Amino acid sequence: MTKAEIVAEIAGKTGIEKGLVMTVVENFMEVVKSSMAKGNNVYLRGFGSFIIKTRAEKTGRNMSQNIAITIPAHNIPAFKPAKVFMNAVK
């Protein structure tokens, strides 16, 4: 499902015009993104959590030059669905 399909479905169910729904969806995504960029997790009860996972430093290999490189520790965004969400998908 694409963002446009989500907007169309929400607009159809609520009767709100698509332009307004698109603005709300885009602002929601921006708030989640900026909050996580600041190091904060986002918790949506009954839906799931947007969390920041820390990856440890590890050794990788540059195959083209056949040398070992160190990949520094870094953070990645992740989504952890709520139990209600997981049960609905099962």
C-alpha cells in the first residue's frame, strides 16, 4: 500500500478531502522522523513503537580491495508492532 492509497482510504472513510489528509499524513511522518533524529522513541499504543536500535561496531570486508574494514557503531530506526497489531496480522 502506498502513501497515496492510504490517503485515499482515509479520505473515503472520513469524508475529509484528500489534500488535507495528505498534509496530516506527511506531518505525522515528519514528526516521527524528527523525534527519532533527536534520539527519542515514538510509542503509539495499540499500533507499535518506532524505536532506535544501536548496532555494535563490527569488522567488515571490502571485497573489491580484499581488505578488512571497521564499521563503527551506529543507530538505525526500527518498528516494533504492538501485540494487538501482530495478532490482527496473524
